[in-house]
Amino acid sequence: MYDDQYYAPRNPLTLCAIALAIGIVATAAYLAIESPNYAAVLAGAIGLFFGSYSMSYANRIGGENKWRNIVVAVVGEALSVIAFMLGLAGLM
């Protein structure tokens, strides 16, 4: 996979680290805002999408650090799932 603009390979660790950061932001949004939890639901949904994309991209690219990248993306996606579910439960 190449970047559309520069035709250079993307770094899977960067994508996975962004997924982890989104998961942390989603969890922090749930913990910081008592009610309503719209920010946690929105950030959790974005984290779910981006985490799954970065995890599959790291799996396709492979390399010697494949499992490290996948683990980072899985942790970010797990945090996003937790924030999304708890935020959604807080809205109901």
C-alpha cells in the first residue's frame, strides 16, 4: 500500500499509535464528562473504525514488528469499544 500523494509506503506503527491515541481520548471523554456522553460515543465510533483499519493494515504489511503494531491497534480499539459501549449506555 502506498500513500496516494507521495507514493511512499505508509508506516503502520503511526496508524496504530493514532488508533491508540483515539482510544485514550474516547476513554478520557467518558470519564471526564458526566452526562451526556456524546463525545465518548463519537470518539469511540471513530476509534472503532480507525482501529480496525490500522490493525488490518499492519497485518497486510507484515514485517518484523507486525505483532507489536497489531497489539498497539488492538489496545486502542479495545479502549474505543469500552468508551463507545459505556457512552451509549449512559445516553439511554
